[in-house]
Amino acid sequence: MPEPDRHLLSATGGVLHRDGLKGWPDLWMLPGKPPHARAAATPPPPPPPPDQTLAFSDELLLRVLACLPEPHLTGAASLVCKRWTRLSGRLRRRLAVRDWAFVTHRLPHRFPNLAVLDLFPASIAAPAAAPFRASPVLTCGAVSLTLDPSADPPLGACRFLADDVLDRGLAVVAARFPNLRRLSATAAAESGGLMDIAGGCATLQELELHRCTDLALRPVSAFAHLQILRVVAASSPLYGTGEDGGVTDIGLTILAHGCKRLVKLELVGCEGSYDGIAAVGRCCAMLEELTIADHRMDAGWLAALAFCGNLKTLRLQGCGRIDADPGPPEHLGACLTLESLQLHHCQLRDRRALHALFLVCEGAREFLVQNCWGLEDDMFALAGLCRRIKFLSLEGCSLLTTRGVESVVTSWNDLQSLEVVGCNKVKDEEITPALSELFSNLKELKWRPDNKSLLAASLAGIGMGKKGRVFFKREMEALGPNGGLLGIPVNGNGRPWCHQPKPIYFAK
């Protein structure tokens, strides 16, 4: 170790010495206590209070945690300590997984008693950015799509994990969760993982499959107790599949012969025609609820609904068209057991297709229309074919008028409930005495057609809405030509400069 500078020691009277860290030979400290001595003089923090819950057994603490609602059980309670985290995981019954690695490693140990499991968000691969520049990512819910500004169109396909990775994860779920009742997953090409789920989860009752093709629906027949099925067909622009992908009449026939105990069926983006829907109606005798969303079916499929002998609810969602060519009315048939017809975000501009739909559903008792386009008075008049309507709900029908509503609802003798919300062309001042008498005989009435009139009625008497341009102009006129005490500059006409009209430019 080098010796200290003697000139420096003589200049300071020899007060420097080597204290503290001996591993640093060039560090010289002034006289006093070393750093470790000063730190030791600070009193230590008081010990934490003992955990009173350690006296409880796991069974007793589980009974206490079971009384908590789901948000508290999965939030604050699971962050108290490792023991509470482990016990709260045993009480968790439903979970949506975001990382597929968690499925194969930690999921069975962290949440051993799951009954509802959503694996679809975890099956989407992370978007890969370009090597030299960052690519924008469009995210909608659990789906993230990479945008390529140089491509036309810039929207790319959604990337999923490899099929073997998906199958291994499903095999782990099948081996460790025998009591699973609801599963949402992505269908693989080989469908080996779904076969493992069918063999290991004997009590599975509800299944949701994304990126489905005809071949991916083959293992569905192995689920003995399946009652609710949601099929999301593989779309070429979204999933990057080939032109032959998706669910056609072949897939619907496989589904119908394999799932004869279905009670609820939802088809999203499926193709097909009369043959596929007819096979579902003939084989699934217990089917009570059918939902068809964004379909791409061929013409004539509406006539096959007559084969659904036990159907009670028919729901159409996001359909750009109902049926391109429904055929002659005498060949359509009818769903005699249908109780509810629901239309959500559909295009209702085809008069012939809408007429065929009402003929098939003429025995319905409930009719719901929500945010549909093209429903004018003459189109809504076709609903008069359904003579047994007891409940009518109209929401977001911007083209429907008061006269159009009155012409239909006054013809229904069994009407008991009426809801009209967000139909801006339906005015309160246009209500006739016949419509008022109908309102008095209803058991339930929800009448909020015009949001503007509802807002004006709610603001009446509270002074809001009076401090705009007209109110400011009156105040300025009362204060005089110079702006009074406000000090606001005015022009020669006594109008403030902030209210000077701006020039308007017209394009040639």
C-alpha cells in the first residue's frame, strides 16, 4: 500500500489518517467516526407487528376469503402475502390468460380449481416490428394487428402461435383441470389439443373456438356433454388463412352430427347455405337459441330455419345482408316455437329479405331492434306480419318516425311492453290520441325517443345553457357602448372584438 504524502500531513498538522474502508488505499478521511460507525448509530426500524392470521388454519382462512367478492379476492387480498396469494388462487374460478408461457408452467399451480378459462388472448403472438423502423400496431380488445404503411392495404393478418405450441398448452389444461366447464381457445390445424380436452375435461359444457375451419370442427363430436358452442370462422384478411379456410356446409354438417345435445349455438363469420342450416336443425333437436353474426351464407338459407323445431330465440348480429335471395314466400316455412327475434347492428335495406324473415318468424312474441341501418317506416311496416308480439324494443333507429311506430304497434292487440330509445325522428309532440290510449293500456313503457328533448327537459330551471353568445350580447348591451367595467374592447357598433364575424371562404 503506498505511503501518504508527507507534505500533506505536515500541512494539516498530521490530522489525516486512514480510517474506514481498507480496500480503498487512495481514500483518506478526516478525523472522526468512520461511515459504518455513523450508520450503526442510527436506531433500527421497529419490527413489523406479528401476523395475526398465522393462527388460522388454511381451511379457516379459505372460508373467510370465500366471503369476499371477486374483485377484492383477485386484487387487494391476493397481494397481502405469499400465503394469501396461494389461498386466493385456490378460490379463483374464472381467468383470462394473456401469456401462453404461463399456461404451461405456472397456471396449474397458481389457480388449481378453475372452472372458466379463456386462452384466446394468450394464443395471439406478440406483433413483430420491422428491423429498422417501428411499425404501428392496431389493438382492439385482445387482438393486435401490425400495420405496414408501405403496403396496400396497410392492415396485416393476426399472428397466432404455432399449432404444436397450442396443442401442448391444451394438453396441460386437459391434464390439470378435469372440472373445467367453459373454455375459450384457438383451434389448431391438427386439433390434437382439442381431443385431449375432450378426454380430460369430461364436464365441459361450453366451448368457444376461434380461427375455425371445417377440419378443426372434427374433435367437437368427442365432447359428450357440450351444450353451448360458439364458432368463430377463420377469415382470410384477419387470420391470414387460405381462400379455402373458414366454416362451410361441411363443417356445419360435422358439427350437427357430433353435437346433438346443443342448446345454444353461435356462428360468427361462417359460410354455408340451406344444407348446413338444415343439418343443424335436423340433428340438434334440443337447440333453443341460434345466433348468426356477420354471416357469409349463400342465398336461400332462411328457409332452412323451419327445420329448427325447438328454436326459441333467433339473433342476427352485424349482418350486412340477411338473405340475398330467400326464394318464393310459399317455400319458406315458419319457426312455430320461436319466441324472440333480435336484430343487432344489421343492414335492413333489402325489403324482400326482411319480408321473408318476418314470415319465418311470424310466431315471435318479442321483437328487438338495436342500432340497425335502413329501418324506415315502410320497412318497419313489414313487422305487422308478426301478430303475436307482446314486447317491442326499438333503440337507435334514426330513420323511424312516430307515424311509422304508431301504424305497427296499434295493430298488435297483445302488446304489453314497449321501449323506444334513441330514435330521434320520433317526437313527443306527434303522439296521437290513439297512441296515448295504447300507452295507458301497457304494462311497461320506456319512452325516450329524442335525446335532445330529454336533455332540454332535464336542464329546465337550473340556469344552464344561458351563458352563450345571446346571453353575452345582452350583457354587453346593458353595460353600454364601452364595455362597462369589464374592460373588453369593442368596435364602433358596440360589439366586442371577440365576436367579430370570421371571413368565410368558398371553394370553387
